[in-house]
Amino acid sequence: MATDTALFHSTRSTTRMCTAKQAIRKGIAEDGGLFVTDCLGEERYDITHLAEKSYQEIAQDVLQLLLPDFSTEELAQCVERAYAEQWSDERITPLHQLGSTKDFVLELFHGPTCAFKDVALQMLPQLMSHTREESSADGRNVMILTATSGDTGKAALAGFADVPGTSMITFYPEGKVSRVQELQMTTQVGENVRVCAVRGNFDDAQTGVKQIFTNSELTDSLMNDENTVLSSANSINVGRLVPQVVYYFAAYADLLKRQVITLGDEVEFCVPTGNFGDILAGYYAKMLGLPVKHLVVASNSNNVLFDFLVSGTYNRQRPFHHTVAPSMDILVSSNLERMLYYMCNKDTRLIQMLMNDLQQWGAFEIPEDVLAKIRTLFGCGWANEDQIRQAIADCWKQYQYVIDPHTACGYFVMQHIPHDESVPRVLLSTASPYKFPRVVAEALSLEVEDLDDFHCMDAVSKVTNTKIPAMLRNLENKTPRFTDVIGIEEMPEYVREHAHNIAL
Ligand SMILES: *Cc1c(COP(=O)(O)O)cnc(C)c1O
């Protein structure tokens, strides 16, 4: 192991060090902490020639800085495979100007499942497949298990399909996901992937998966009989975080190209946030030298982050709201732990204490000086259900631009938060409006009460004169490949049965 390689350790202790490859393979540290490196920001990304670079070139540069034990050739192959024809826009994450304002929307939804998780989940499997050769203990195949409430499972399936050395099973709660979401998953192609409905709700499925990870009889037999280890594709994985840093630089490059800014000018980003992954990537970009003035956290009514950034107390003990922006319905924003680590000067003992408090009491409070420091960079706001719908309508009326309910949280916050008019702002758009066609149609005052989701898509398309992504509209006529439905208690056996489905 080269000593000049950035090593990773847990946010909660520094006793065990590992390489980026090992961190990606493990996902989460043994003590429950998140993998971080203390080198972050020591080496900066030289942005002098950013405007001349393609998305893929920027990705290669940023990944090399953050994952130094991958070779240039390995990363080149990963980038080539992750950001290719499966994207419906060759710019990967194009920037859209709102009217003639200095406000822009960064469209992160042109990947194979029409939502922003594709940016990371097209890359993670590629990175994962290169973590294999390093040592004999890591010479095994990786089987990814996920429980999904709808969207992440599909994005992960699309990413892992036919990636060498990997296989994947996604469990989802029977009858608890939308028809579009279910069809998106059950029609997934790839010899190494499977989708299975389980009888129960999302938490049951999630618990079932967690129990499999700690079922040593099963994991031992997978290792011995199938040469396979289990892993997950959580948003806390370093391999999901790092690819998201890229589009902050790509957005800056685009603003340079358009001559909205000149080199070194500051930009503000507004980010619809749930697990704090997407916005954390913006913080990493800033630490790598990107001129970021503010990062604005936009929440829905599950506004635990808003309260935290205002008061310094994180309190998950509160009612849980099912909102029209479901991918942000989260009360424990796992990736926040990484930001806290850097903001409290890498004090692993403090982080461990805070996380103990969270587990034991459901809340923690950070020191005042840390809060003050966080607040110089992070702004915050949130939108309730009516405000989300109103934002979709307003954005359409004002700029003839259709946004989805998650993006709408950010749009609402941008319209209401004070800001310096001379600083350009970029709103990160996390999903195609056609992934949430009913809410969008209703917000635009269309009569869709009697229509199914596909006809809601048609109604939105007709009124706004925008194209429905074929991948979504064509689902209506597709036949599911996967129709298995099992009980929670059958999950371990199901995993054992399908463990040989590894892609070569
Ligand atoms: C996952 C998701 C988010 C939240 O992203 P985090 O990284 O969890 O903050 C926002 N919008 C959509 C559509 C998502 O799928």
C-alpha cells in the first residue's frame, strides 16, 4: 500500500485505515461510521481550463483526486462506461437558464431511470468491479442487496445490470410502490439482477435485508460455496458520493462557457435534500477549490435539517410526513455526519458522542462555534405540500419550465430566501417531472382525477409541449420479467438460491 495514497477511516475513529477501493467495497465502517479521508482539500482541482472540458474529462479529474488508488486507466474505463449512450443528453447534466435571470437549473435526470441517483449509480458498479483484484481476500464476487421504497432500487438495478463480478437482488414491499415504479423494476434487463416483492411494508423489507447481512450462517455459506460477499449500494458509500462532486464542477464550467461568470467568481447552489448526499458533494467540491458562496439546503415538511441548521439541535423525534416529494421523506440524514466531521475539525470523539446521542435519545446538539461555522456556508429553507404545488405552477407560469415536486422544494426556497443578486444561482433538479406526473398535472390545474399515471404523463406533455422520456411512457406496454412474491421469512433462502447469478 503506497503511503502517499489518501487513506480512509471512520468518522468515529482513526484506528483502522483503508484504501478508497476497500472503502467502496465495505460501504460502511465497522463501528457504524462513514468513511472519510483527512487529505480532502489538500490537493485542489485546478479550474483554469475547466471551460474547455467535457463532462467525462471533468469526471476523470475529480475521481482521480478523490480516489487516488484507482489507476488512470481504471478510471477512464469507469467513466467511459458510466457516462455513455444510456444518457439521453450528451452533456450528461445540462444547465437550463430560467428566462433571462441569473438563475439556472442543473438537470440531473437524463440517465436511464430519469432521476439524479443515476449519476452516482451508473458509476458505483463500475468502481465496485475494479475493487476486486487487489488482494486474495477481495478476490470474491459482490452481491448487492437492497430494500427499496421505489426509486433507488431501480437506479441501482440499472447500474449493476451485467457488470462483471457483481449480482444484485432488490426487494420491494408488495403493493406499496406506484405502478410506474413497479414496472420500472420488474422489467429491468440483465442476467445478474433479480427483483422480488415481499409481503409487508418498506420497513419490513429493510429489516429483512439488514438481518441477512448479520446472518453469519448465510454469509459464510455464500462465501464458501459461491465465493460471494454481500454489499449494499447505500448513498453513504464513497463510490456514490464522489461521482456527485463532478456535476458541481460541470455546472461551473457551463457558466464559464456562457460567460455568466469569469474564472474565480462565486456561485450559489440550491439543493433538494433528503439524506444529505447530493449537497454534501457540493461541500466536497468547495473543499476541492470550487468557488462556492453558499449551499442552500431545501427540504419538504420533513424539515429536520432546517431546524438543525437554525438551532444546532438535530432532533429526529418528530412526526413523519408522507409528502408529494417522497424521496426526501427522511428523518435521519446519514451523510450529514461527514459534513459535521470536517466542520468540527475532524474530531472523531465528538462525532462518536453526537451519534451515540442520536441513537440513544433521538437527538444531538452541536457546539455553538461549529454551528456558526456551518452557517457561514449553508443556508436552508423548506416547502410544505401546498408550496410545492404552487412552486410547480409558478415556475411554469413565469418561465415555461416544468419541474418535479423535489425540484419544486428548491425552487420555492430560492424564490423566498434573501440573496446577493449579482451571484448566479444553480438549482439542482433531481427528477424528471414525468416521474411524478400526477402531482405535476394537478399543480398545473389539469383534470386528471380519472386518469392513470400514463395518461397523466400525456396530459402534462400536451399542455407543456415537452417530451415524455420513452423509458417511462413505454412501460405501459411492457411485460414484467420478475413476478416473485415471498414472505419476509423466506428472504434468506431466496438470496441463497440466487447467489450464483454473477455476471462474468
Ligand atoms: C434521493 C433523492 C433526493 C435526495 O437526495 P439526497 O442525496 O438523499 O439528499 C432528492 N430528489 C430525488 C428525486 C431523489 O431521488
